[in-house]
Amino acid sequence: MEIEALVRKQRDWFALGKTRSISFRIGALQTLKKEILGSRAEIEAALAADLGKSAFETYMCEIGMVLSELHFMIRHVRSFAKDGRVPTPLAQFHAKSFTSAEPHGVVLVMAPWNYPFMLALEPVIGAIAAGNCVVVKPSAYAPATSAVIAGLLRRCFSPHFVAAVEGGRAENTKLLEQKFDFIFFTGSKAVGQLVMEKAAHNLTPVCLELGGKSPCIVDETANLRLAARRIVFGKYLNLGQTCVAPDYLFVQESVKEPLLREIERCIYRQFGADPLKNPDYGKMINEKHFQRVCRLMESGAIRTGGAVDTEHLRIAPTVLTDIRPSDPVMQEEIFGPLLPVLTFRDISEVITYVNGHDKPLALYLFTRSRATGRKVLGACSFGGGCINDTIIHLATSRMPFGGVGASGMGGYHGKASFDLFSHRRSIVKKYNWIDLPIRYQPYTSWKRTLLELFLR
């Protein structure tokens, strides 16, 4: 079906009002959950083909996350959709005030390639739960997963309700020419700017989930062994192709060497003596991205790693030292298995550096000092993060996930997803048995006295 016709058909079908039924939405989510459970082998094979992901990592970071979100939303969507009662001002006596959630209408979800299954379907879950019709655009850089998503959605839903549009730049351009009621985009800052520009022509609201250079800070009070273990996990998961991966490490000078030794030990323990031969390690998404990250590895000095496999597009977990803020590796989001290391003496140096750059999507702080934790949280703006861990703040349906400033706008997961894909209307239901005359002309002194009384 042509893109323009697809959007028109979805708009016509949405107008029938079927998605306004909460039972319909729950049924749709249950159908999707059942189909995913029955398609695990197909999904695993697709992610192995696109990113070299192991079955374990695919379940932990993609399938399991989607199933968890589905389970949460199925349980809670009725309560999320209820009207919200609010107090009515005395000046509006006698009336009832409440808020009511309504779906936006026909929404577009544009997914990235790094977690191509999870980051396509988690926003779709929120859109369905809120009662929308959905057009999904999977990433062309992950063609096997894109085909699986398209087939899965065809088996679950009529294209008039939920449909996937496969393809590359031409399809992206055509989709952004259509009038949607809401656009959800996950990807790079550069493409996010284009999406926002196109959306502005129709005054379409957007949620942008972008990225940026997320700092990881380790002070001298931290548990270095545990910090190293958690940093290595968060940094090298999916070969660093994670939007919330620690992008660079700021370590206090007094503990730099012991921390780096622990990081080296953890790399060996988690990935083996030769990570490039580890069948669970994965690969870079394509040749272009592989070559870009290899060039960034020329910054500073290689402390650990540095090996590459050009045939299979793999780069070993690498630690870079002697890094200067002006080095190329510090000028863009790495999105690869390179960890540049900088040092600091006082935490105020780190705060100054972080605040002197775009607001990051995530920030990680390893410390046992409550004062340091309060100081960093109070001074730095970022999308979300962890104290004494990495990346796990996004693995919950009970907190919103999203960026701020250049790292994005809007948040989703759980109730935040429902709210994001809904418009909450404010409604006053006025009763007829009394009608206070204060607001009507002619205005008199006694009306003014009453008005001042009511509006204090």
C-alpha cells in the first residue's frame, strides 16, 4: 500500500472509534504479546544477522524488555485511562472538574538500528495502549529485524490499525511529508533536527529520543572493583552501540591506575582473552560505522584492546588514555566499544566540563559520598542515570526514560508512554440548579467584593 494511502486509511479507521475501547486496546496488546512469544526464534535469528547478538543478549535487551512492557501495560492501562478528578474552584460552584485522556490519532514511530526490535515496539505498545493507530518505520540498517517486525505486525493487526513501512531514506522522506498527529523518533541528533523541522510544517508534536556524550564519573570513594564490573558491562554491551552507554570516563587522579587495572581484569573476565573470538560479543552494524569508530581509536593511547576484525566488523573492548578534550573521540558520540579516560582532582572540574557541553542523555556517578552525589545531581542536567551503576535506569516501566536539551525531548515507558501518546483534556461539568451572577454585566461593587473573595 502506498504511504499516503496507508495514512489516509488509518485516519478513516481511527474515526470509527474502535480504538477508544479499553477492552480493544488490551486485546490488541495481548495479541502482540502472544505473537512475540511464538516468534522468539525468528527474532533471535534476525538480531544475530543484523548485529551478531547472542540469544541471551537478545532476550535480556530486546525481547524480554518488550514483554515486560507489554505485561505492565496490559495490567495497568485501565487505571491509566480513567478520568482524573480535580478540585473545582469556589468561583465555579457548582461543578465537577476532571481530566480525560484521548488518543492523538494516527502516530508515526521511527526506530533506530542499535536495538531495532525493542526500540520499535516499546513506543508502539504505548501508542496502542493510548488508543492510536500506528505507522512504524523500522531501521533499514537492520534489514532482517525490519522484515521480522513487518511480518509480526501483519500477523497481529490490520494495516488500518498498525502497519510497518520498510525501506530507507526515500520512505523516511515520504513518511515525513504526511500529516501525522504525533511523531516518535529515536536516532541521531542530526536526523532528529530534520524530523522536528518536517513536523513543524504541520505543527505536529514530537518526542525525540536522541543521544549524546554520556559521562561516567568515578571518585576516590567508589568501590572500584564493582564500579569496573558495571562500567565494562554498560560500555561494551552491544559493542557500545547503546545510546545510554558511558561515552567517556572521568576518574579521580588518585584512583586512576587501580580503576584501570580493575577494568582490564573485568574485560578479560566478561569477554575472554580474545573478545574477537567470543561468539556472544556481537558486531558493528555496518562497514561505514566500523570505519568511523576505528578512526576515533587514533585519539590518545591504547591502554587495553585495540584489536579489530575487518571481515566481521568487530572491534575489541578498548580503553584509551592520554585523552585531551580536543581529541576527535571527545567531539562526537562514540557509539562503539571505545572508552576514553580523563582525570580530575576535584569534582567541581567534572561539573564544569559536563555543564560546558550539550546536556547528555545519561550520567553515571560512582561514589560512596552522599555529599558528592547531591552536588552532582544538583548541578548537572541530564536525561537520566544511575549512582553506582550504568544503563539500568531505562530497564523499568515505572519511570520515564528520555532526554533533555540536545539529547531529546519527551519521555516514555509505562504510564509515561500512555501519557505521551495521549492528549489529556481539561473538562468542567457545570450543574444547572444554580448560576452565580457575579461574572455577568452589569458589574457592581457588591459583585467586585464577591469576586475578590472567590479569587484570593
